[in-house]
Amino acid sequence: MRTQDHLTTADVENLFSEPTEDVRMGIAQKVASQFSNSVLTKRERELAKEILGYLVLDVSAVVRRALATALCDLPHAPREIVLKLAHDLDDVAEPLLQKSSVFADDDLAELVQSGTPVRQCLIARRPDLGPSACGAIATSADRSAVLVLVTNNGVVIRPDVLETIVHRYADDEDILDPMTQRADVPMRMIERIVTMVSEQLRDQLVARHKIDPSTAKLLEDIARERSLVTLMNRATGDCLDRLLVSLMEADKLTPSLLLRAVCAGEMDFVVRGLAIMTSIQSERASRLIHDMGPLGFRALHARAGLPELFYPAFRGALDVLLQLEASGQVPEKSELKQMMMARIGPDYRDVRTPDLDLLIDRLVRASLAPDAGMKVA
């Protein structure tokens, strides 16, 4: 510790004889720095606490802010002083709310419940939040703090807390959307969130744009499936099986979802999905997919009841994936999309679009309206 940072008898005398704001700020910083000194005697530490107890009541917010700033990085700062400052003005409490390690999880929860939206947001940004603080933000904090929490990827949020947020903000796409990007959100909850957002889209289309309900429902399904496909790589093993069963029970394991999945390279989803749809083992479904003969994928496609219009797209997409598998290549998502479009596009000459998602959307529409007359090359 530098000599000028050490509290002296003269400093104490100045505190009471010449209490200018600058002097009090300097003494606040010096006293706070004492707590990082492991060789302080018991009496010296008690004296430092007494002075802090005096300064924490200072009439100047600038002095109290200087004290909070000096204490925020000290793991052994006096707890009662830190808590008192944490209940001070937002500007005074800010440094401590951002990073002081003195707070227990329950302390932060109480500060959330009693604090302003500004204080709640400061706490929600912390990388070390525990379940009590997260729960307090989810149940009682301002919307702005909840949004900060769901975008704070340094914090693990328990499923019950996530459920609270989903229930509380069921109509708030700005909060629901970043939740789907979190690594700690179960895949089945993500599917639910995606469905909720898609239903909101349908309601808006019907109410605001006067689109007929059947068309709005189709657009809702398309939006849900597109969103779900981008998140499929989050689900593996048992989690994937549970998701597929859930989709099957809700009548959402559709041919178009499987087609989108195979075009996105989600082979495991497609194999397990077709196995469920045809009531066979995943291993057998995988063998049939890899079999290029008439009794291979062609038979599986028919048994699953997939639209005939989809077959060239499925076959082309599987060819691309099997070739990549054989060569050991792992292309980026954008590159894979281009490869899929280059392979599938020529099979559907009536669809004039370079966009893979739009091609699939039009195949979906055509499969629901066979009289549309879309031709396969």
C-alpha cells in the first residue's frame, strides 16, 4: 500500500475539523482501502469501520458514491456498510450493485424487490446471480430488468424461473425471442415459446391485416417451423426424443417440418422423426435412408405418408447430406443452404426463387392445394 493511501491521524483530525467534500471523499477512499490490508490490528479495523459508519451518513451523495466505488471491489468490505449504501440513491448504489461480492443471493433478491427499475437492471446484469435473485426479477421486477436477465448469458436460470417469465410475458415477443437463444432453456419450452410467438403472428394477421383465418394459420405454421428448425441442434438424445413425441402428440411433426429439418442438415431429427411416424426403430429408419434402392428411402417416404410432391426435395437433400457425410465435410449453414438449393431447385422449375425457405413454403402451399398444379421436373 502506498503511503499516501494510508489513513493517518491527520486525516481523522481533518475529517472533523475541516470537513470539505474533497477531504471527505479522499478519506472515504483511504478508509475503504484499509480493508484490503491483512495486517491491520483489530483496533485499527474497528476504527476504520467507525469512520465508514460516519461517512455512509454523509450529506453529500458524491462522498457516498466515492465510498461505494472504493468498496465495490473489496470482498471483505463491511457487510452492514455495503448494504446501507446499496439502499442509497441509485447513483450511489450503482458500483456495489454491479459487482460487489459481499451480497448474498437473498440480499440481491431483497434489493430487487425494493428497488427501482434502474437498480433492478444493474442487478440483472451481474454474472453471478443465484436462484433467489433471478426469481425475484422474474416475479416482481420491471420489464426492462427481465429483458436484461434473459439476455444475460453468464447466468444460469432455473426452469421454474423461466416458466414464470414465459407465463408473465406470454405476449411479449421481445422477451420471448431471446429466451429461445439461451442454452439453459429446455427444448420443449423453446418449442412452446415458438408456438406462442407464432400464434401471436396469426392473431395480428387476422385482426390488423384482415387476412382470412386459414391463410393466417398457414403463415403461423410456416413461421413456427422456420423458427424451430434454427434451434433443432440444441436437442440431442433423450431430449430430442421427448421433443419429437411432444410434436407428434400435438400433431406438429409435419412433413414440412421434416423437409425443413433435412434441408438444414438435421439428420438425427429426420431419422428419429421418421422412425416415430412409421413406428420402426431409429436404426432401421437410418438404414432405409442410406439405402438408394427402391426399397430404401422411397419405401420409408411412402410409409410415413409424406406428400409425393416432397419426394424430390427429400431425395435431393438426403443426397447432399450423404455426400457430405462420406467426404467428412461440415459446411457453414449459409453454404449448406446454397448446396441444397442448387440440388433441389432444378426439380421444381415452376418455383422461380433462389431462396430455399421460400421454395419450401411454396411446396407446403402446393401440397395443401393439389389443384395448384405445381410440376416436378
